[in-house]
Amino acid sequence: MRRVSVFGATGSIGQNTLDLIRRAPSEYQVVALTGGRNIAKLAADARALKAELAVTAHDDLLDDLRKALAGSGVAVAAGQAAITEAAARPADWTMSAIIGAAGLAPGMEALKQGGTLALANKESLVTAGPLLMAAAAAHDARILPVDSEHSAIFQALVGEDLAAVERIIITASGGAFRDWPLEKLARATLAEASCHPNWDMGQRITIDSASMFNKALEVIETREFFGVAPDRIEVILHPESLVHALVGFRDGALMAHVGASDMRHAIGYALHWPERRDLPVARLDLAAIGTLNFRAPDPDRYPALRLARDVMRRGGLSGAVFNAAKERALDAFIAGEIGFQDMSAVVEDVLTAMSSDSGLIDGEITLDTVAHVDHLARIRADEAMQVRAV
Ligand code: NDP
Ligand code: MG
């Protein structure tokens, strides 16, 4: 039996992961499941899957979790430190699907155990890519990408020599506002930004798709995971979301990964790697689809893509600044405190203000320095937002 843990089990990726695990219960021993506020779901899944341990991120919810799991034999714990401790329990395969910077410390801890880390939490690579990759190498652990684009690149590279890669193209649906008149964007509401044309995902990443902050994070994720130079990474708008990424080789060949917009594909690939197993995803009928469209993203509509380039040029801890400022600006947009377009303006303000501080940005990348820079960037973002508050 493979020992598996799922961090962020109550979220969109976590639930898709449990769906696959549930289909072959005799193959898996569930070690730890973690969640946040959704205690009912966490407890129900921990009970049904006979997990060894269930952890909520919130200390104040420990009693609720304990009550919900009374008599089940599932151990319970609460708090961010308890989540990281749960990652120290030996597991062969760990899904990293907490949203945001909070996913970094548990992912690092899991890598120290030397198993496989299936990485959905792109923020880990954006904030601390070199740290994560070094931890994997030092502990003989493996990171497998779960973001659909990165799983697609990974699959297109099987059997290929990285030195023969000329470029990597990641696709973007363009999100909820890809066809809106630009002047309407400033008035975009939370409900409008929370609808994705093709993917069913958590609310935060759905809004990040509308602003393209998600794609901006993914460009940096591509750089960190595959080690390719930033000028070899391209983004193309592809409204159908069926081609997930393409790898271009020195002979001009493009290898594309094409599949349904269903995260169980990338999760299943990481779960069964290096095998391919049957997955409950739709098979594409290309004749019925007929046409696939591609177009260049409009830089005025998606300033986040330009900011990602700035981050890659600046390097060091600027990814942690970028991500934290983005997370804070997104919180504020969700709370109705700033407008949709203010998010990129706030992030740019924070990046500009903090990038010149080389004592901070060019310091060593450790969990502590990432947490410090993250904290400062959120304070800076708050200051920048006071100026813009609606
Ligand atoms: P969701 O918001 O749906 O789920 C997030 C999970 O993290 C939930 O289990 C939530 O608990 C938990 N969580 C939230 N805050 C914290 C915290 N501070 N500490 C510990 N746990 C916390 O997110 P998604 O599943 O959409 O995304 C997860 C990750 O996967 C993200 O990094 C995202 O970028 C990436 N990803 C997601 C895709 C998708 O299709 N959804 C596609 C590609 C990548 P609770 O809900 O109980 O409060
Ligand atoms: Mg993606």
C-alpha cells in the first residue's frame, strides 16, 4: 500500500485528488489530510478514508474537529505548525494543494522525508524555487508538477534532452474578462471575476485567471521548475483551454499536450507516474471541437505578465514580494476594498518600492527570509492600498 498525504484536502485540487484515491482504496493508506475552515468536509473525508491524522490550519477549530471525529480513531491537530509536523510523517506521495504562501513550509518538510511531492502549490516555487529544488536534491525526493501547464511540459519532455529545448509556450484561457472592453475592467465585480470560462477551480485562482496573475505565477513557476531562461518562456491565449502547453525544440518541432480541462488528468499523472493509468476524464472529440484558437495576450489588459518578467529579471526574493503583494491585493479585492485593476497597480507599487532594497531582496533564500519578506510586502501592500481604497 502506498502511504499518501493530502495538504489542502478540502480545496478544489484536494477534492479531485481524493476522488482518484477513493477509486482504488485498497492501494492507498491515507496518512494525513489537512484543511482550513471546512471542518465538516475534512472530518468526513478523514473518517471515510481512515486517515491516520486530520489537521486544520486554525487553532480555534480544533474542538470542532475533535468532536466531528470522535470515536473514529483519526488523530486530530490544529495550527500552521501542526500542518508542517504532519508533513514529517513518512509518506510515499504527498499532494501539496494548500493555497498561497502557507503551502511552502509543509512542502519543504515533506521533501525532507525523501518521497514524492506532487506540487499544485505554485506559490512555493514562485517564492522559494531554489530552496525547494535544493531540498529535493539533498533528500533524494522528487517533485512532480500538478499545475496543468507544467504537467503538460513535463509530459512533453519525457525522453527529451532539455538542452534541445528552444522555447516553452504555456497557454492561458484569458479568464473571465478576455473579451471585455478594457474601460469596463475597472468596474468588474467579485462575482464577475469569480467565473472561469473553462475550469472549475477555487475562487482565488479563478480571480487570478481573470487578472492573469495566475499565468504570471506560472511563468515564474516554469522558470524555477524547468530551469529555462525567461526569454524562452512564452504565453499564448487559447480560449478553449484544451492545449495546456507546448515545448519547442531546436529542430522547430512543437510537442503539445492536449486534453480535457479536468485537473484529475494532471493529478492522476503525478499520482501514477511513471505509469499511465485509466483516468475518469473526458476523451476529446476533435472533429466535434473543430477549431482551436490562439492569439497573443494584450499587455494592456494583463499587466501581471509584465510584472512576472520584472520579477524574473530581479531574481532573489522578489518572487516572495510579488506573491505576497498579490495575495494581499486579492484579499482586498475579495473584501470589496479595491477595484479589479487596482490589484496589479498595488503589486507594481510594492515591487518597485522593495526591489531596490538589495539587502533584502538579494539575501539568502530560506524559509525565514521568505516569511520576513512576505510579511513586509503585505504591510507595503496595505500602505499602497490606503491610497487607492474605494
Ligand atoms: P482552494 O481554495 O480550493 O483550496 C485551498 C485549500 O487550502 C483548502 O483545503 C483550504 O482549506 C486550505 N487552506 C487555505 N488557507 C490555508 C492556510 N493558511 N493554511 C493551510 N491550509 C489552508 O484552492 P485550489 O484547490 O484551487 O488551489 C490549491 C493550489 O493549487 C493553489 O496553489 C493553486 O494555485 C493550485 N492550482 C489549482 C488549480 C485548480 O484547478 N484549482 C489548478 C492548478 C493549480 P479550507 O477550504 O478548509 O479553508
Ligand atoms: Mg495552471
